[in-house]
Amino acid sequence: MVIDFHVHAFNPKVAEKAVEKLQAQSGITPFTRGTAEETIQRFDEWGIDKGVLLSVATKPAQQRVINDWCAQQDGGRFISFGGIHPDAEDYEQEIAHIKELGLHGIKLHPDYQGFMIDDERMDKIYDAIEKADLPVIFHSGYDCVSPDLIHSTPERALNMIKKHPKLKVILAHLGANMMWEQVRDVLAGVDGEVYFDTAFTSMCPDELMQAIVEKHGADRILFASDCPWDSSYLIKEKILRLNISEDNKDKILGGNAERLLGLK
């Protein structure tokens, strides 16, 4: 099974507006208009069986609406994660709600949500996520919304991991977007249940991806695209070019995700 671990789709009421705003911020032409239906069409074109659906609560009040909508999409072609906001006083109740909905993990975005990944104020939230036995995926590295202040550098991510060694962590964008040399030197190979996804890595040189995969281990790499902002097909082809065994390619393209999410 081929699983894209990092895709975005929006409630159809806001999808077009949301994608237009993000396109204006990033200057990137999207591969879809942000709807679940069009994302599934792309899956069919690109040879993707399932995608992990990720949404970000940019305000505390958005948590419940986003999580309930993501739960409606779960099943079929989507494996939905929930989201919480660090400033929400009811984050523990919302984590419990995410569990009740049967969602498979939690998405946090340090840049959009205004926190450093190793900030002490986040410790209680990470502890609550760990207690709920849910994996947490972070945007990591550069983001156009905060180009002059990177909230999750490899060094800061390493600090957080050392403080929370039992937390199931996924660092998107191969450890840190556009900071792959630092990932290779500082973060790759860290102990723990720490995964890197490959979202938005079309610009990562093949030899640098190869070095990170070799150092971190193919068992802890998750195929991902960041659709609609990158192409699942292009990233899949990039993984197939890696100088690793076919078994390890299969793990990256879906086997690791199935194991992490308890799908097999």
C-alpha cells in the first residue's frame, strides 16, 4: 500500500479561499484547489492508495470544527489526524475528543501557531499527547509565513526530543524544510520513535536525501508530498531513485506508516 503521509484538504466552504490565500503567501501554484474530492482524483492519477489528512487550528476556537470535519473524512482514501492549538485552555479535553473520534494523530505547526518546538510551555501538551498514545506531526524548518524566525530548527527539535524521549514524533519536510544539511549533521540518527516525512522535498538534492535516509534509517522515513503544494508522483519517483533496497523503498512508501498507525 502506498500512503502519502502529508496531504491537505479543506472543508469545501473554505477550500478555495484558503488555497488562494496560501498561494498568495507562498507564490506556489497548487496541484489541487484544496477539496477532498480533487485530492482523491490526484491520488488516482499518481498511484496513491491513501493519504494522511492534516489540518492546522490557527485559533483555539477552530479546534472542534476542524477535528469534527477531519473525522468525517476519515476512512476510505483518507487517514485523518486531528489538531489542537497550544493556546487553548481545553487542550486536554480536545485531545480526548480526538481519541473518541478515532483520529490517528495530532498536527502542530509551530510557525502558524506561534510557539518554539522546544518551548517549556509546550511540555504539558506533549505529555498529554504522549499519555493519549498518539503520534504528533510537526511542521519543521522554514515556512514562508515566518521567514525570519524559524520555530522548529533541527537544534530545537533535538532539544524537544531529548525532553520527551517516549513521544511519537514525526518531523515533516525530511526533518526541517530547506535545512537538510543541518538535519543530516545534527538530527538524523537521533534515538527514539522519531520519523521524518518527505513532504515538499522536490528541491532537496537526491544525494542529500540519500545521506539523511542512510543516517536516520529507512525504518523511520515516511513518504509524503504536502499536496497540494507538491506532487505525490514527483516525491515517489525521488524515493524510487534512492540507492536502497526494494524492501526499504516499500517501507518508506507505506510499510512504515502502516506500522506506526497500527494499520497492519
